[in-house]
Amino acid sequence: MQVKDLTVEQLQTLIRNTVDERLDEYFGDPDQGKEIKESFMQSLLNTRKKRMEGRATIPASEVYKRYGIDQ
């Protein structure tokens, strides 16, 4: 499949995943070697699964609004 054949959603997912991978490569994992709670690990895995499935995310502007963060 070529990029020209992708839907907008597929292209956005591809870009998002590529950026995530590059940032991981560049910055590494500052928490590597540290222990985390099992419940937190499951929460992260669930979030990752949803992202990989292409489920919609909450726009940053909505998060800012919910938590009263000035932009």
C-alpha cells in the first residue's frame, strides 16, 4: 500500500506512530529499570492498545479546558 492510498485517519495514525517511535529513539526511556505498579502498567497498555486500534483521542484543547490550563 502506498501513502496515496491511505485514508486521512490511516495517515494520521501512521504519522502519530512514527513521531512516537522517533521521540522514543531520541529521548530514550528515563524510567527504564524502575519499577511501576501493575495497575499503572495495565492502564498504559490499555491506552497503547486503543491508540494502535486508531481510536479517537481527546484533543489537547479539551484537556486544557478540563484541567484549567492556560494555553
